[in-house]
Amino acid sequence: MPEGFKIDTSEILELGNDFQRAGGRVGREVAAVVRKTTTAVERSAERNAPVGETGDLKRGIQQEIKGSGRGAEITGNVFSDVPYARFVEEGTSRNRPQPWLGPAVNEHEDAFNRSIEKIIEGALDE
């Protein structure tokens, strides 16, 4: 009778256990990075926003954090509550784009990714 093959999953199970043990710390660290980056993006967006007659676009820029990082998700959002914010960012058939949010996100994207990678590497090293 043929012998077949054997798969050793002990290392995969150990990795899963490592992540479980580090889960609370990782969640807290990721949440801190999301909050810090969201605040940085908000400040950059405020700096980048064109100021029109009213200044409402710039004044309307705000952030919102959803989730705590303890569960499965945490999200940071930066936006302006004025209805024309998208038209300023992307432009229209009559007005050229004046990007303020996209460049703010791009400015902080690499630092955010490096911070998350560092957290993951730290969890893997435990």
C-alpha cells in the first residue's frame, strides 16, 4: 500500500497562537497608528485646501474614527462636510481640479504602511 504524505502544520498553528497572544497589543498599536495618521491627513488637507470666498471647505474638514482596534476593524476618515468638496478635489467641466485631500493622503501613506509593517513584524518576532 502506498505510504502517502504527511503535512506538518505545527508551525502554522504556532504562528496562529503567536498572533492570538499578540492580538491585544497589535490591535492597540494599529489603532494608535490609524488615529495618528488620520490626524496628520486632516492637518495636511486643511493646509492644502483652497480658500474660496467663504472658507467653508477648509473649515469643514474633519476626521472620524470608527472602531477601536480591539475588534476586527478600525477606520479613519477625513472629509469636508461641504457638498461641493468633491467638485473642488476632482474638478468639473467648468473648473479645474484643486486637489486637497488626495495629496494629503499620499503624503502620509508611506509612513502609515511602514508603521503597520513594523507592528506586523514585531508580532511575528514574538
